[in-house]
Amino acid sequence: MSSDYSELYERLYQSDGREELAIYEELIRLADSNKDLPTAYDFRSAYCSRACEEGFPEKGIVAFSWCLAQYDKDPSLDDPYNLIWQYKVMLELIPIFETVTRDQIIKMQEDMAKRLAWMGETERTAHYYRSWNLMRMGDYEKAAEFQETYLGMTRTGMSDCDACERDRQVELLVRMHRDEEALQKGKTIMEGKMYCGEVPEFTNGHLVKALARLGKEEEATKRATKGYELIRRERKYLGTIGDLMLITVRNRDFNLGMRQVTKHLPWVVDSAAGELKYRFLNAVALFFEALSKDKPRTTKVRIPRELACYRKGDSYDMGELAAWFAEETRRYADRFNQRNGNSRYDEMIRDNREIAALD
Amino acid sequence: MSLGQNFQVNLSGVIRLLSDHLYGGPEVYARELLQNGVDAITARRLLDPTHHGTIRVEVVESEDAKTILVEDNGIGLTESEVHQFLATIGQSSKSGDFSRDDFIGQFGIGLLSAFVVSDEITVITQSAREPGAAVEWKGRVDGTYAVRLLDQSLSPGTRVYLRAKEGKEEFFTAEKVKGLLCHYGHHLPHEIQLEIDGNVESINEDAPWSDGGLSRSNQELLDYGKEVFGIDFLDAIPIASETGRVSGVAYVLPFSVSPASRQSHRVYLKQMLLSESVDGMVPDWAFFIRCVVNSDRLRPNAAREAFYEDDLLEQTRAEIGQCLKTYLTGLAENHRAKLDRIIRLHYLPIKALAVEDEEFFRLFIQWLPFETSIGSITLDEYFSEEHFGPEATLRYVRDLDQFRQIASVAGAQGLCVFNGGYTYDADLLDLVAEEFPSRDIRAIDATDLVQNFEELTFEEQQDAFDLVKLADLVLQKYKCSAEARKFDPAELPTLYTASESATFMRSVEQSQEDADELWGGILNNVASAVGNDGYAQLVLNYRNPLIRRLIRIDDEKLHKRIIEILYLQSLLLGHYPLSSSERTILGDGLLGLIEYFLGE
């Protein structure tokens, strides 16, 4: 390993977040320039995981695509299990880009299914992702059918952990408004008996909606508060932060809401994942709407310059701001609806208004 | 269906499981026996607060056997308690009459750990609550046990006899036993005596937190830290938490550590060593701290090597964090030199805290160092009269890669650009903008920097017109535009700048070169979600003599070759990997130039 690598490695160890990604990018450039394919592969593979973890899925997808193409040419570059684990992550992330077509999602899912079959795996994992993608694309009934099928099959080494699988079940139930069942299913997660690296972080976003709809105000607030503490520093949870903010709006907690808007709105600027932006922007729109009803006057807000609604001087009419963010939300909803061939994203906007207690 | 059957438990299997997976190693037998003794004394002191507790350990080494006796003058057990507690795994005597908080142990598995080093355990015990004959319990590793009443009554308390099993003799030597007792029990509040060959010695030592650390000087605390961790720490800070009933000392590391590094703290539970490597005792941002602390309240896990992650621990951590914050604030007011030293080493955790904590942010922000194109600088220095003055615009780039592209060129123009690519720095600069709205603080892109370069005069623009036009045309296929400006250093003929999205697009194109149809399409669509805010830019430096000579040459073919080579050179200087079309220029362009010169 050259001294260039060593120096960068040292910095890598000291870094995290965007800095860590930038160092990986430099390592990749160095390995590419040296024509050092195995090292370039390893760096990209690590970069892919870190980029997704840090909330830049688009960077992860580009790196993964390169790895996959190299692996297909030379399978000795990686353990097939590692590759498929990364493929699983990609498949989870790909539907959150509204620009990726339904056909591409299905083809990608079936490409992974073929690879799994080639490795001697049962169809359980393939069904798991079929259910996942159908849920994200709004076909809840079919998603539930696939869910029932994979839950009836024996788990394999390629299955997600119990907590993640339970999270998916809770999410689908909440999307289908089967709130009591969702809370029942999520009980072990809520009690802290079932958890993993991303559960209850993701699950809290679903559970607060069910709790609010069932009028369990105190529990919803408690879960939203604790949930927000867990994820407030992680960009990959931008969508879930939006979900939790619905409770902030419901409680008309304008102090907390303004802090949340100020802290996370800059993340929207350099986020490429439409679904996460949609969920957060929707919560911001509802927040400004609630604020405009309660305090109908000009207010100072820190809006990033990159957003078209930015005004010099930072003073805004809350109603206008609410309308701008509602329009942005709608823009994303239309794109997702068009991609998915249904109107689930309109339904979600209506659901969120109800949860935020706005008529 | 009858449910009257009991599971059969293979005790030796359970013990193997405990020793291999639950306990850190055979040494923990000493910790568990000490703990039982301490808990027995605690129980007796609840009946009689004036009782003076003692634990006596005797090591007997003969040629054919090595034996240890651990004796306490605690509460002792009655015959029925012996059946109930010593013969049932998981049944703890500490779960009944008394509050669990009073005791160290609570899982009912402590005595089992002795089977890791001994095939047979003999316990002789006399209850302080019920006078009568003493009770003897003999348990064997195969799961059998016998209980009998002795003929006489003894003084209250419990004696545990262990004989070393084959292969575990090393844990029964006088030296080892003394080492283990000191390790686990030197700060215990009861007297611990060790008897070897008739000589009795005490192993107790005062803990540094025994009176809130008040009686110890800072130097004494530092000496203690050196003894415990083998590190010459920068400073020692007494810490406490009411919620977790924690007291102890926090030490400031004399070297920088990674935010991802594991925090290993030495932690005592009710003054008995729990572990030397407990994680999560201090807030995440305090990764430059090592602690020695005692807690009288936090709940240990069954392996007794960490605490349960519960609300109690979270609150305790917050209170310890508050102690550290108060310490740093105190330094800011009274010991600036020491604070500067700490900031130089540990600016990362201090920045991490400043991002999270408004009060701390206001106090520290002006002293924190930032990397800039003119070197490391604090905001205090930047806005001072001798630097840029209080009205200066503060420009920063959010991305390390962008900073790398422009730092040297910006520096050469005397332009100070802050690097917001490092962890926490962009967040902090955003907060500065929010906190001090009158200051002009703006995030810029590498391409914005070009706007600060000197414009060409009308005549100069005319002079460079043909070259710039041609360069723009030649570089179009590489999604790069050309422009001429004047900038330093004059030796640099060109500067390649790309915005974050243009750099991302390069990586997309690179992946697309090998991607199949499906992935090629997916990459296109993912890229369209990111959006491209424009081309990369090649800025030709009008101050550079080579560029000026190039303007004078009247040979379009040669111009094209040279422009491509200059473009390549600026990519290579920026460590950009070349795409396949760019690699072609490297071959064709250089060969073409060679041919051209040979032809001349």
C-alpha cells in the first residue's frame, strides 16, 4: 500500500459524515489513477455502504453499479454474499427516487431474485423485496400478499433481521390504516425488546401516525420526542423526521417546530431522494400552515438561499411560505403518483393533514 | 397433556457457557465471591447499622492441593435459605426483603462462577437472624449437592472453600489471588484482609472519589490517572451525577482520538470494580475523556461488564456531560492557556458539542480553529482588524473536494476561503450565520471562486477571444466550458473547477462506461434526480506566459491539441481519474504533439 493510501487512511479514521465520504472519493480516485482494480473495488464497496448510511443514497447507487459491473466481469473481486447484501440495500433505496421508473424497479428486483436463486437461496428474500417495492409504490394489497408468503417461509442467511422485518409489517399496517393491529405488531419494538441498527428509528415514524389517529396523544408525543432524539443528526432519516414532525404540528409546538425546520431544511437542498424530501416538505408545509393560523404575521425564518422561496432579509409571510412548501410537496406527489400509476401520494397528504390536526 | 415435567439442566454445560460467554474469564470468580461477601455485610448492616464488616481471604498452598477460603461476617444463611438460594440457579437472596438497589449482585448466578475454577464448593454459613446450628453446603460441578447441619453454632457469616480444579491452579497462587482482590476490591468500603502463611495484610485503599475528590490535589488525581491508565493526562476533573449516584474523576487525553474510537472507562459499582472498559458513561461528544467512576445506583448487565442502556444511564450521562461543560467554561474564564492547549488537541469533540449546545456554541465559537485557504484561523482572528475586519464576508465551501480544488489558488489571491468539508465545520458556520445575522457568511462553490478572479480588460478580451472560443468548443464534449481570467500564481496556466453536482456527474459517467442497459438507465434516472447545475469550467490564466504565447500561435490544429493537453493536465493535478475518452486524448494528444515537433 502506497504512502498516499496510508495518509488518507489516517484521515479516514479521524473523520465521519461528508468528510469521510470525501476521503473515500479521494481514495477511489487514487486507486483508479493507479489502475488498481481490487483496491478501487474495495474502496467503492465501503464508500457505497457509508454513503447510504450518511444519507447520500445516490452516491451509493453509483458506486454500487460500478462494483456490480466489475463483479460480473470478474467474480473473484468479492464474496457473492457481500455483493447481494449491498444489492439488498440498493433495492430498498431505489424506489425513493421518483425518477426511477416502475419498470426499472421491477427489473432490478428480478435481477436480484435471479442472483439469489443462482446462489441456491429460496424465494423468501425475493418475495420480501417484492412486498417492499409494492408497498413503496402504493400497491398495499399485493404487498400484503407477498408479505404473508415470505413470513410463511423459513428465514435464511439472506433475510433481514427480525426487527427490520417487523418494522416492514408495522409500516404496511399503518399505511393501510390498520392502526390497532400496527400497535399490536409493534409492541415488542415499542417496549425496546426488539431492535437493531435502524429499529426503532424507522418504526417510530410509522407508530406515531397510528398513535395519533387512535387519539393516544401522550404516547404519540412521547414516542415522537424520543424518536427525534435518536435520529436528529442523521440525514438518512429525513423522511422519518418529517413523520415525527407531524406530531410537533399536531401539538402546535411552534418552538420545537421552528428548530426542526431550521435544522433540517438545509438537508433538503442537497438531498436527491424524492420520497424523503416529499415527507419532510409536507411536514414543513403543515407546520407553516398551522403557524399562519395561530400567528398570522410576518416571521423570521432561516430558509436556505438555494430554495426558490428564499427572500433576502429572512422575513416571511407564513401563509405564503405554507403555500410554497405545499406546492413543492404536490410536485413530488404528482411525480410519484405518475411513476406508480395510482394516487397514494395524494392520500398520504390527506392522511398527514389529519394527523397534523389541520382541516 | 401433562406439564408436570421439569427440564433437566446440565450444570457443567451451563458453567462452560457462563465461563466462555458470560464472564470475561476465570478471574471473575474472585469478583463474584467478593461481591457475595459485600452484599452479605450490607444485608447485616441493614439489621445493625453499627456492624463492622470484614472479608477475610486465606490462601492455603500445599503440595497436593491449592485451596482458598473466603470468609465474611455478613448476614449468613439459614438451612432453608441454603436450599432456596444455593441450590437454585438464578435465585438471588437479594431479590426478597431488601431493596435491590442496596446490593451489587442480583442475578443469583455469582457462586456458579466458582465452578469455573473449582470442581467442588463448600459453604459453611451461620445466619445472623436465626441462632442455631451452622449449615454446611457442598456442591459439585456435576450438579449434585448435599446439605447438613453442623453440631455447633458459629459466629454469623459465611465461609466459602474452593479447591483448585486441574488446570486452574494458577488462579489459586498467593500472588494471583492478591492481584485479583486488589483489582476488584481495593476501593471496597469494608475491610478486606488477605492471609498468606499466617501473615495478614489489608488490601483496602482510599478511592479518589471518597470525599468528592476534595481532599486530593489535582496532581494527586493526575498521578492516580497515570497509575490506572498509564497515561500522562492533560487535566483531571472531578465529576458527579446525582441521578446515577456517580462520583469520580474524568481525565483529558493528551492526544487526539477519533470520534469513532471506543471510550473505555474504569467503572466501579458500589465501590467494587465492574470493568475497566465500560463504554457509554459520558456523552458521545466527550470522546477525549477517560473516567474512573463509582456508581451506587446504575444497573449492571448480567455479564457485569456494562450498564443497562436505560433512562437512568441517559440522565447520568447528561449530568456528567454538564460537569465537563462547566469545566470547559471555567477554563474559558480563568485558564485560557490551558483551554487553548485542549482546543488544539480536541477541537473535534469541542466542535461536536458546540453544534449541539447553543450556550456552549456562543462561548467557544470565536476560539475554534478552522482550516482555510490561508491556513488555520479562528473566527476571532478572521474578523479582527489586523486580518479582514468585522465587516468582511466569510466564504466557505461545504465540500472537502471543492476545497482541495480551490485552496491553493484562492490562497495565492490572498482570498480566505473556509473549508466546511470537515466534520461539524459547515454546521458551525451555518450556525454562525444564524447567530450573527449582521455578518455576511455564505457558502460558495468552487465555480463561484472564479468570479473573484480579475476580469480581463476590453483589449485583453479581444486578444484572448479566439483561444477562449476554440477552447470552449473543444471541451464541449467533456461537458466543460472555458473562460479567461487573471489569477495567481501566474505559473499556473489553467484551473479546472467543478461544482459538486458536476463532480457527481463525472462519477455517474464513469460507472455508466461499464454498466449494462438496466443499470445504465437507472444511473441516468438517479442522476436526473440530482440535477446538473452546469458544466465544469477550465479557467485559462491570462497572467500565465504560456497562455499568452498560445494566443499568439496561429495554428488551429495545434491549438486544439494543446487545449486538450492543458485540460488533461488540470484534471491530473486535481487527481481526477480520466474517463475513456479523456484517456484517448492522453494517447493521441501527446503523440500528435510529438509528431508535430518532429515534423518541425
